[in-house]
Amino acid sequence: MDAIARIANELRARFGPDIQGVESPSPTRLFVDIDRRALRGAAQALVDLGARYMVGIGTDEIARRGRLGLIHTFAFDADHVGVALRSSAPAGDPVFESITPAIPSAGWTEREYRDLLGMTFTGHPKPKRLILADDWPDGVHPLRKDVPYNLVPPAAEDVAYRLDEAPPGTTTVPIGPFHVSLHEPEHFAVFVDGETIKGCDYRGFMTHRGIEKLCQTQVSYNEVPFVAERICGICGSVHAVCYAQAVEAAAGLRISRRSEYIRTVLLEIERLHSHLLWLGIAGHLIGFDTVFMQAWRVREKVMWLAERFTGNRKTYGMVLIGGVRRDITPEIRADLEALLTTLEKEVLVLKNAVIGDTAIHRRTKGVGFLSKEETVRWSLIGPVARARGLGLDVRKDHPYAAYDDLAFDVPVVDSGDVWGTLVVRVLEIFESIAILRQALAKMPADGPLLIEVPEALPALRHGLSMVEAPRGESVHYVITGEENRPERWRVRAPTYANLQAVPAMLLDNQFADFPIILGQIDPCFSCTDRVAVIDARSGRRRVLDRAALEGLSRRPAGGRS
Amino acid sequence: MSVVAVFVNVLLFLLLAPLFEGVMRKITARVQSRQGPPVVQPYYDLLKLLGKERINSAGTWAFRLAPPAAFASILAVVALVPFGSKLNALGGRVDAVTVIYLLTLGGVSVLLGALASRNTFAAIGASREMVTMVMVEPVLAMTLILGAVRGGSLGLGAAVFSTAARGYSVATAVMLVAYLLALQAFVAKQPFDIAEAEIEILEGPFIEYSGPDYGLFRYYLMMKQMFYAWLFVAVFLPFLRTGAYAGDVLAQLAGTFIVFVLIAVVGSTNPRLRIDQAVKIYAVLVLVALGAVGLAVAGI
């Protein structure tokens, strides 16, 4: 019996009367409509069956049927199946039973829809604001369709987020909203006893600009990938690919094998870049700037690789629904292969220097420890989970693009600490290089870059897509709409899942380790906030033309022009 | 002549301390495959800081007093302890304990400024600074006391020029190792730049300082690190002497340069330690230094 039938039967057996529909549009996806009465029990049942909670999606269906929808998504990694539990509540009584007590990583999802859609979750352990600004008026829920996308309520004075009570005998150290180890505005209140961390409260989402709302109301299907790419400056293509895959899945489109290979190359270049970038930052966070500079020197080569291939050093603008925008010509392929050879040598030197450095061991081993059981309980993903003995990798568990054709290892260690995360990410660099080599060699020579996409996509179809970003799994959920744009598009970046467990990793560590413990999940707050970065620098402007910019970025190290 | 030597001393430290800082930055940059700032960058930094407006962000007199007090104390130290191989006009009137007092006064001024800033990060930095002072300064004190034991006098001449006068002994060799290991902590560079730890506590004790006050602190830190580097040369490398005053000064400056190269290389190839890890290392260093003094008392 295949996994989908087994899961569906199990749910039917236990919650038969409450199940309103079961559909499986593909052999790896199961959508179950269930009454809200049974939602909590069904979620628990899925977790008991071995599912990993991914994220929840809230929807406004008031205009269509007077209800607010709530979809919880789960992954059965070993069975290669994604499951969505779809439920709803009448708009006048949007109350659900909280699943957070049993599934802690659902905590943010529920708080998010408390803010954005006005749902209520009974039994939620921390029903505080998550996303809305502290001076946002009560009762205005911006994701509801009757709230315009550009609503700007008047700012209010004298409102502030109320931090959690500090445990007795501790002092509060404010990390943020602006702090050198954060790079983006977020606020951690760290409760310390001497130098030992005894707790932490988090207030983020300070740059929430409502990308989802924007894309559901203002732009069209094929403009979204470019917005999606700007969710994150590091794993932009991950979001673009993930979105495109979700729409393709919902609309039943199948792109050419060649464009799947090109997407794979794109994603692996991005992974190379991200791993080297993170390694540098990790060095910086433990006060080792030489690792920082050397890793970034090597990373520069990856930027050149990307520029050769896509025309851009970052934010490649390559992905469209139905395929990709640029081809890999034989010349580009030869250049990429040559660059991979030099890159591999440089990374090997870097790896030996970093892995063998006992001084780095002292700062990372045993730091930020989380047991395997806790890692499962918090639904952690990516290198953070792979450093804690869980072999999770979307590329293997839920293959997409061309990964099912390629041979590669998923490095897993079980030290459970920052050191493990570092080892996993360094080893993955070599796997990425191997994947790139194979992908370039095996790529089919023909096939359209872009398939024919019908003028109008069928409406109200659901698509669930996962992509392994360098930091972990990204999840996108798309419900197709009628006006040539998604009715609902939900983004869950890996940080959204991993950040929720940071307080658990911080507990009883030294304050000096705060930056690296947070840094090990490679937090991307802009992904989590789903920010649109708008350069609005005013005042004195220095205009650089294209030639000047190129000159600046290409000036060889050491040369002073 | 010996009065002139006082001025030569002070001027050399004032003029060259930023240069050595610049050298260190340049070497660090080269280890990191960077171009690095010009070696004179620290002069520019100081000039810029000193030309800015003074802001008393904490609003207390102690906050104001701390930077000049720290700077004055290090000036006094370098006025007393002589370049070359003879005591200057001031050095003969004080003893080794005075120098230790004055050095500690500089550290206490930093603490005073940090605690007067009323800032959480400054407070954490101050507590780390205090631990470092209590645990590392004894190595310096023992170095001078070792000289005093061997020379039979607490006078500055005996303390600083003991190796020159009596040659190397086992005790000197042990102390030399302890001093070298403590050097990174004396000058607050990696792995022991814990009290400032930019990435965790944002320069700790100095977070509230800006403009001329911060400039004075920076100048103080540069002079202090040059003093510690130079003292190593003066105490442990007595063979760097030519007989002529000017020649001795140049030879010692060359030695100091080499010590700075060492500091820069060690600093750029190590991550920062945590204070709990550092304290264990400091404890060993203090014990080794104490052992060296013990050996000297026993005449070994």
C-alpha cells in the first residue's frame, strides 16, 4: 500500500465523519479537507505517524463562502509525501483549537493569522502579536480582502511591545533592533545571569511589507517570480523556483527537462555562494575575521560564475512559470567547468584550514546544543537539523528540478552543536560542486527553455512546493486565482522554522556565544519578514553609471586605479 | 641629557604609537588577502576624532574624567620608563611599584568610564575588563618584581634592566614565556579582545564614547600596546644595544616592530575566546609568572 493511501486511510478511520474530501493530484501530494473540530486531532495524528510540520496557510474566503480558511502542511520525508490539512471557520466565529501545545513550530503560524486574519486560537501558549506593528490598530487584519494593500493607518505614540518577564535574578541585554551581529532590524531581549543566558524573547517582523498581499492584489503570475526573488538577497532563486513550481503543480504544467536542469544549476550556484558567505560570517561572529575575509575571497569566484551564467552576480532573474529565461551555451558551460576546478582547490584549502583549527573547535563544539529529539519536536530543517543527526534534505526527500537524476551525498553529523552545522555546510560545498559537474554533463541538449503556458490558469487549484535552500527547506503554497494572479501565495523561508527554536538552543550558553548560536541557523530576517527592499536613500546621491560600477566591482585586489 | 631623555621618551611614544597600530592593521589585512588601510590611517582617525564635538552622553563628571585620566596615566608611565639602557631624570626617583600603580590607574579609568556610561554593554565590557585586569596585570607586576628580586632593589633601573645587568637565568626564561603568552591579553587583541568584543558587546566599555573622548581612549590604547611591546624588548632582549643612546633607541624600536608583527599574526589567526575560557588560561599564566619569581628568589 502506498504512503498516500495509508495516510488517507488512517485519517478516515479516525476522523471519518469530519473529513469532507480527500484529493491527491499527484503521487506525492495529499490534500485533506477536514472540519475544524478535528483539525487538532488530525494534526496530532499526522505527527504521530511521523510527519514533520511545515507551515500553516491562512486564507480569506469571506467573499466566496463567508469563511476563513486555515491549511496546515506536513511532510512525510521518508515517504516523499506532502500533506495539507485544509480547514475553515465561519467569518463570524474564526476560532480554532491551537495545535501549538503539541507542535511548537506551529506557534508562529497561529500568531501570524491571529494578526493578519483575525483568527483566534484557543489554548495558544503565547498569544502575542507577531507581525503587526505595535501601533497597528486592533481589529484591522491586513490580509483580509476588504483591507486595501496600501492602507496606512495613523501612527500612534506610547505603544510598545511588552517583553516577556525576565526570569528572577537575571538582567536583560537588548540585542537589537540594531546590533552588529544581526545585519537586519530585529529585537532579541536576552535574559542573562552574569554571562549565562537564561532565556530570550523575540520581537521581529519590523520590516514586514506584505509581499504576499501585494502579489495577491497588484501583480500578475509571471511578475511574482521577480518579487519572490527579492524576498531574500541570498536565496532569491530558491523562492522564485519554489513559487514557480507551486504554480506549475497547481496548474498541472510540466516544464522541459532541460529547463529543470538549468534550474538545478542555478540553485546549486546559489548554494555555493550562500555556504561560503555563511562560513565567512560564522568566522566573523566568533571574532575570526581572517576566515571571514578568505571565505569571501573565494566566494567572489562564485559571483563571477553566476555573472557569467545569468548576467548578474546575485538576484539572477532567471525563473519564469514554465521554465527559465536564459540557456547554458557550450561556451558558458566550458567557463563554468573551468571555474569549478579552481573553486574546488580553493575551497579545499579553506576546508582544511577551518576544520583542523583547534581554536575554532573551542568556540563551536558543544555550543548551541540541541538534542535530536528536540530537533524533531521543533521541526528544524536544513544544516541545523543535519548537524543534529537528521538526514533531512528536500533534494532527496521531495525531489524537484533534476535532483532525482543526480548522485550526491547529504552530509549528516550528530554533534548537535554549532561545530556540526559548520562541518555540514563546508562539506556540502563539495557536494554542490559535484552536482554542478554532473548537471552540466547530463543536461539534455534540446527542449524548450520555456513551455507554452495557457493564457488563463485554472482557478482555485492548490499547489504545494518545497525547495532546499542553502539554509534549509523553503515552502511555498499557491492557490490559483482568477485575475491572472494567485488568489493566495504563502511563503515560508527556512528561518521561519529554525528561528523559533533559537531560544531553546541559547539556554544555558554563554552570552558571548549568542552571535554564533543565532548565526548558525543563518537567519534571514528579510525572508521571514518577507520584505521588499526599496532603496529610498535621500539626500546626497552619488550616481554611478554602468561602466563605473563595473570598474569598481572588477578592480583586481591589490590594484589601485 | 637625562632630562632630554624624558622628552624623547614621551615624544617617541606619542608619535610612533599610531604608526605601530597602522603596521598591525596592514599586516592583518595582508593575512586576510586585503589591501588594508594606509599605515598612517590611525593618525587620520585620531585627528578626525579629536576634531569633533565633545558629547557627554552619560551626563556625569566621571564619564568626562575617564578618558583624560587614562591618557594621563599612560603618559606618566612612558615618561618614567626609559628608552635606551639608562634611567632618565624621572626614572631614578620612582620605583617599579609606581609604574604598576600608574598602569593600573589607566585600566581603572577605563572601568570608571564604562560604569559611568550606564549602558548594559559597557557594564558587561567593564566586568570582563575587570577580570582581565585582575588576572593578567599580575604577569606584568611579576615581570618587574622578578627584576627587583634579581637586582635586590625595587628601583626602576633594577626592575627593567635586570637581564641586562645579570644575564639570562632559568627564571628569566620562564617569565619570558609567560610574558609572551600574556602579550595578546595585555594589548587586547585576539584571542583576548574579549572586553571589547565588537560583535557581541559593541566595543564594550567604549560604546558610549565618541569624538575627542573616544579619541583619547584610542590613543591611550595605542600607547599602552606600544608600551607592552616595548617593555618586552627592554626587559628580555638586552642584547639589542649599541652603547650609544640613539643607537639603543633605534634598536629597541626595531625590536618593538618585530613584536608588533608577532601580535598582528597571532591576532589574525585566532578567533576570540570566551571570558570563561580565557580566565583558565590567565590563571595558568599567573601561576607560571609566580613560579618564575619563586625561582628567582631561590636564585635559579
